[in-house]
Amino acid sequence: MASRILDCIIGLATAFTLVACTNAVDRGAALVARGKPEIAIMDFARPPTLAPLPAGWVHRRFWTRAPMEMSLATKASASMLLRAVDIDLQQYPRLAWRWYIEQPVESALDELTRVGDDHPVRLFITFQTAAGENRSMEIVWGNKVLKKGDIKMLGTFPHYVANGGNENVGRWHAEDIDLLAIYRRFWPDAAPVRVVDIGPFCDTDETKTSSIAYFADLKMKRGS
């Protein structure tokens, strides 16, 4: 497919310069639903500029980690490309995207543990309840143990495995999941909730390995 995608290359950085940066998201520029059947969260066929990012986008960095390198390619260290949104999960319960794992995480460390907590690509999502409580989770590509549909918990932080395994590396996979059902699985109170942050995230800092992954066409859609 000839559309442009986010090319994310991550690996072990031998050294990096710590620079002042901001992780603040411009909520005034958050993407909002307009009643359409689906909402394109990140459409890399019409890519944003990466330097500087448009309002409502942020490259969220971590003070103790080198950032990932991002480029736009035809074919997304530890940081994330985050977009502020304001979308009612009850109205738009489905999340769809495409991803391609070119080089998986190869490590003997247990991916179910904190010390082995690396994945070639993830989606970080923050929800906000009507009471103003923020709740976050990740959707991940499993390595050797975690398979599609599995759940991973690190303390109280939830991860949903949308796909995985080395047998699925090297080709595009189109995903379409019921995000509302997954949310209710982790937070059974089913409080009314909105999605307020979403973006791809990749890291190999714990396992000291490297990975290459591609990500495209992130959308939220109305239920069938």
C-alpha cells in the first residue's frame, strides 16, 4: 500500500544529551467527534509535520530515557507520539489500526515482568471519567509468550495484547478491537468515559535490545 506511515525505529542508545522539553498537551486543540462514522486519529496518508508538531500533538518524552527517532516513510529508547482527543467511548467504541513488525524484541527476559517490559510497538491510551479521574492502559504486540487476546498486568497497570508472536512478524496486520469492552474488563464500574490521549509508543530500554515497527491508519469508529 502506497500510503505514508509512521516509521518507528528504537534501540539501545549508548549516550544521549538530556534537554529541556515539554510534555504538555494543548487541550484546546484536541480532536473532537463530529458525528461521523469513524474518526481518523492519526492519518499518515495526510501526515502531520514532525518538527514542529501541530497543536494537539506532543512527543512525550521521559527524563531518564532517550527518545525514539521518528520519520515519515512509504511502506513509529522510550517516548511516544501522542495526540490529544476528546471522544466519547460509548459513541465510538471500536479502535482500528494497521501495524507491521519488521524486527521483534529478542530477549530471554520475561515480558510479563517489569524487567522484561519491552514490546516492539504499543498504543498508549488515557481515558477520563465524568468525575475527572484519569485511567490509562496500553495495547501491545506480544513477544514470545503473550498472544492475541491475552492480558498483562504490571501492578495495577493493564495491557491488552492485540497481536504478537514471531510467526506474525514480517507482514501487515489490520486490527479492529472493541475498546469499550476492553475498558470495561479493566474497570468494571463502567463509568461514562472519554478517550483524551492516544498514540503509538515503543521502547527497548529494559531488555537493552532493538526493534523496528511500522504503524498506520489509527481510527476510532462507531459500533456496528
